[in-house]
Amino acid sequence: MKLLEIVLVSFFLLFSNLFFSQKIHFFNEHGDDLSNKIVIVKSNRLDTLLTSKSGKLLIRDVSQLKSVQINVKKDVFITFTKKEIEEADFKLMVIINAYSLPAFEAKTERKSHVPFGLQNIFHEMIEEEEIVNSNASTGAELLLLSGGVTIQKSQLGGGSPILRGFESNRILLVVDGVRMNNAIYRSGHLQNSLTIDPLIVSSCDVIYGPGAVTYGSDAIGGVIHYKTKDPILSQSDSSIWKTNFFTRYHSSNEQISNHIDINYGREKWAIINSFSYKKFGEQRMGLNRVHGYENWGYNSFNVGQINGYDTILTNNDSINQAGLGYSQYDFLQKIIVKPNNKFSIKINTQLSSSSDIARLDQLNNLNSLGLPEYSQWNYGPQNRFLNSIDITLNKNTLLYDQFNVITSYQKIKESRITRLYQSNIQEQRHENVNVFGLSLDAVKSLGTSIKVFYGFESYQNVVSSDAFSNDVTSNEVSAIQTRYPNGGSLQNLSGIYSTIAIKGHSFSFLGGLRYAFNFLSAQFDDNINSIPLPFTQITSNSSALNGSINFNYYPHANTQLNLDVSTGYRAPNIDDFGKVFKKDQFIIVPNNSLKAEYAYNGAISIYQNIFSKHKLVNLTINGSFFTTLLNNAIARGDYQLDGLDSIYFDGQMCKIRTNINFDQAFIYGFNSSAKLSFLKSWEVFSSLSFTKGMLINEQAPLGHIPPIFGKTALSYINKKVVAKFFIQYNGWKKIDDYGGGNIDNPLEATNEGSPSWLTYNIQFNIPLRDKLIASMGCYNITDVHYKTFSSAISSPGRSWLISLRLTL
């Protein structure tokens, strides 16, 4: 009898298992099986499982199943509900490279430096593989891999990103969780993104729209968050060594780049050291002038010295933009200590330094006599030093599941060196910024579908500004007007925030608040100032309460609708309040009465996957429509000192301007993209961005608004070869649509504006050996002459690139 009972029970269990169990098949948009992927199965309990080699996962009891979450990238889990699984007949296509899928962290462990609570927001992630394959030369150029960023260049050593019509200090740059924006980030064009070495970047998040709730001041147009490579720990008792060598030559600007990084890892600690050196020479512009402006952009002269005297030299090779070359080196060391899964500490040291960088949009100026305005106009060496300590605690407590602390110190040095044509007086202005930062953030799970994120941050900026003139014949030195207040400046930016994320059956919700408080002070020394200011000091206290609501609705895995409503702000910094700066017969003077800018943003976006069940063809479409109302918008306007609208400065009579709070500015536009994958190895990607902006009361165009732009690429990707043919294009920007105050460099455009342009490009990545990869490319194949919007330098003509990467 006992034997019979055992047989009957065994038969019942076997029958039940066959009846209630079911295999789920996971595959990507190319039809490839997703093998060895982490899947979290939610039923009456949570189980963490791995898919098989054929991409399948056995569910023991389907009746208890609620949802599954599959890990597709470093920090992205895609969720499928039981209803969606059944509707797909247990065959789930996972769009790994989707632009914006409904993602919800399945674990509290923070694997990405996208701040807690923002990982559900519509944004783009540029990953390491894309960066490596692209051969991006600078931290600015790698941003062109995204669909909604364009770049402005005033000189060869330039690269100022524009997001949704915002640029410079209205965009927040972050590296490894530390904000790069400091008290002297200007409203003009910035090249600070060049201090990020693309060869050590593991990913870059581009977040569109105000991110003030988590990021604080400056995140009006968006956030660009660079994450550098972390040291790799050994997974056993033995140590590991990993080394990357990289070398590149680019004919367009005689670029030579060399890079090495070495990783040494033990089981509980690891270290990575990285060094890059880049050298750029003359940049050759395109010969094919399809725009019809025969002389636009030509460098017909440069200034040299003959027998010690400044002399105009004819540039016999006018398509080469001579004298603009520079060099740069970047160093990184990162150490991680991780004694267990509950505690880790990272020590991060970065150093970037450049040579002098000649500024073309000043060197090509002519004075009223038709002679060059300057013999010399250089940015001095741009130096950035960062040291940070990042501590992470993973422990389930009443207040948090994970707690993160980052302390940081940054030291930034920059300078400007100028000398008027045939003058013996060289002027130098030097700026030093010391930034002390502290950020705390935490995450707490309330059940399986609710998470709370909260944190605090504070950054203290200490600015010193020095200036002197040097007689190059007698070496006599005298103090002159500084760029920023010569008595010293101080700015503190602090804030506290909290965000809640809720994941429902077919929706997700993210909402949060941030309270920020800011303090600024600056002192002027009348004994040195040559500008007759009506004040000797500036003091500003401001605070702001910002909020955001982001709602995602996805009726099934192939469709997502997103609604985002958020506010942002920017506290005026030392550059806004206290800068003295001459450009093109205008002199910008300080203003002690500025107020903070406030942004009110709304955006609607849609994601749609088509042919989701077809193994050979897949199409994804994304679109985002956005509007931003900017109150107290800061822009340059005419100004008077002692009843005068012009003063004599730097050897010229200059019209006076200052930064002013205009009532309101309105910006609107769209970003869209589509990706078609077919025949497993082929892909077509296309993106288009349009932005419009204006000052409402003045009915005048807002500065920094690029023309419509986009790109289209055809790629072939397999395990051995990566090939890409791509087109980049910009529309017209008419001169009447340029912003006021000379901010958009109208003197560098034609008399009608900035012409449209289109380039054809091709590149290949081919493995020569198991660990050696060669990359070759031809860019601007038709040798078109063009300038990107607001840029002084002409973009490269037809050029060739070759690079080699060795991994050991």
C-alpha cells in the first residue's frame, strides 16, 4: 500500500508539473536567442533565474505568475506582465536598443550613475561600444552619437553642446556623479566638455528637459552625465590584468591620438590607470561650395612677425585654417575597494590639461581701418583636476536599502591672452576656481512596486581672478581690469530632494520635489577697475522649490506613452553677475540686480514597436514634443554707465551691454527617431530635431537656437565587422532668426545667415587578429564646405581616419 501511495503521488506531481509549467522564450529584435540573461520572476515569491542557451526559461507554476523582468543592459530591466506574456504566446521579443522602454529597477543596487529616480525618464544612453566604434575625438564629439544634440565650435579646441535650444550654463555637465558646472560657466559657448577623455568613458547619459529635482541649478535644457570606466575586480583568488592600447590618425586636422589604460584587479580591490595624449594641427575646410558663397570662411591672412614687427601674411593655402592647432593630455586613476557586497569605496582622480588654444572668431576680426584687430587671442592652458571619494552602502534598514556618499574637490584654471595688432602690450587674465562638493542620496523600496529616493547636495565655489598687462619689449608689468571681481567671489549651491517611483500593471509614475538655496558674494577693488561701476560688491540670496511629474502608460510591451511636466531653475552665477568682457566692439559689464531664471516644461513622447513578432524585421519609432517657458530669462541687452552708452576699453570705443532679466522666453520643438532592423545584421537609424525660441515681450529671437538638424545611418553589424554609412544634415538659420547681443556669432555667418549642409560619411571596424581591431573611415566624402550653426571655424572637408585598438 505504501508503494502504491508513492507511485500515485509521484504521478500526480509529474502531471501537475506538465500541466502548470510553461517555457518562456526570449529573443531580440534580430531573432537571436537571449541566453544567460538574468530574469526576475514575480509570483507568490521573487525568484532570480537565468535563461538557457536557447533563450528559454521554465516557469514551474504559471497560475501563480504575475510578471517577469529581464535584464537587458547594465541597469535596465524590462518588465512583462502575465497578460502580455500570454498575449505573446510566451514568445517575448525584447528590444534591447529601444530608445525609451518602460524600465523599472528590479534591484536596489545602483549600477548606473544616473541619479536615483531618473532611470525611468525618457533619455538616451550612449554606450561604450558606440563610443569606441565612432572614433569620437573629444568629449564633445561623442555627444553627436545621440539624436538630439548639436555642437558649436568657435575654434578647433571647441565643442559647446546644445540641447533643446539651451547651451552653456543652462545645461548641466556631470562626471561620475560630480557636477562640473562651476561659478564661472558662461552664457556664451563653452568648451569644458573637451576635458572629458572619450577613450575612458564607459557610458554617457543625455537627459532632455529640466532635471532640477535631482540635479539642482543649471539643468534647464538637460543633463549630460559622463561615466568613466570602473576598475574590474577579479572573480577568483587570482589577480587579473587588462590593458588597452589605442592610436589614431585623422587627416582633416592632422590629429594624432594615443591612449593606454591598465587595469589590475584582485577579488576585493582593483585599480585602473589611463593616459591619453592628443595633438591637432591645421584644419582643412571643404572645397565644394554648394552654398554659393565663394569667399565665406576663407582665411585669407594671418598675423606673423618679421624682424620683431607684426605683419599681415597672405595665406596662400586659404582652405587650411592655420595656427589653430593645440595639444591635450588626460589622466585618470580610479581605485575601488569592495570587501563585501554591502560596502564599496571608489577613489577617483582625473586631470586634464591643454596647450594654448587660438580663438579664430577673434583673430579673424578687422578694425575700422580694415586691419586685423588682434595679433594674439588665445585661451591659455585649460586645466581641470578632480578628486572624489564615492562610498556605497547596501543594507536593508528602516531608512534605506542603499546609501551613497560622494565627496569631491575640483580645481579649474583657465586664462585668456590677448595682444592688439602692432601693440607691444600683451594682456593676460587668469581665473582660478576651487569647488568643494558633497552629495548624499539613498533609495528605499516599499514593497516590490514602490521606491522612494531622496538626497542632499552642496557645492561651494571659491573664485579668484587676476589680470595684468606685459610690455613685450620692456617686460614692464601692470595690473589691469580683471574678467571677474578682483576682490574674490564665492557661490554656494545647495539643495534637498525627494522622489517617489511607482510601478503599476500598465503604467509607471515618477514624482518629486526639490528645495534649493543659493548664496553668492563678490567684491570689486576700485584701485584696479577701469570700468566706472556704481557698486563695489554684489550679494545675492535665492531659493527655489521645483517639482516634476512623469507618467508612463504602456498598454503592452510595444507601446509607451509618456507625459512629463517639470520645473527648473538657474541661479545666476559669478559670470552672469560680474563679468567684464569685450567682443566685436561690445563691452559686457557687471549687473548686481539679476534674478534667478525659472523654467516650466511640458513634454509628450511616444514609443512604438512595429513587427514585434517578426524575427527578420523590426521597426521602432520615437517622438517627443516639448515646450519650455523661461521666466526672468537672462540675455544681453544695451546698458548705460554714468549716462554713457559707450566707453573706451582695450584700445577701442565699445558699446556697453550687460546681462538683463527679460520677462519671458518661450521654446518649443520636437525630437524624433526611427530604427529599422532587418536580416539580423542590418539596421537603419534616423533622427530629426527641431527647436524654435523667442523672447516674448520683445518679440525677438532667443539665442542658441540651432536650425533643424538630423542624421540617417545604415549599419551592418556582426561579430567580426561593423560598417556604417551615415548622413548628417542641418537646415538654414536665417540671420533674422539669430539671437541679439552677438551671442550667435552673426559675423561668422554669411550676410543671409548659416546655409544648410549635408555630408556623406562611411567607416569600418575590422578585426585584424583576435585582440587587434582596425578602424577606417572617410568623412565628408563630397568635400562640402560648411560651418555648424554659430561656429567660427569651418568644418573639416573630405578626410580620412585610421585607428588601431589592441586589447590584452
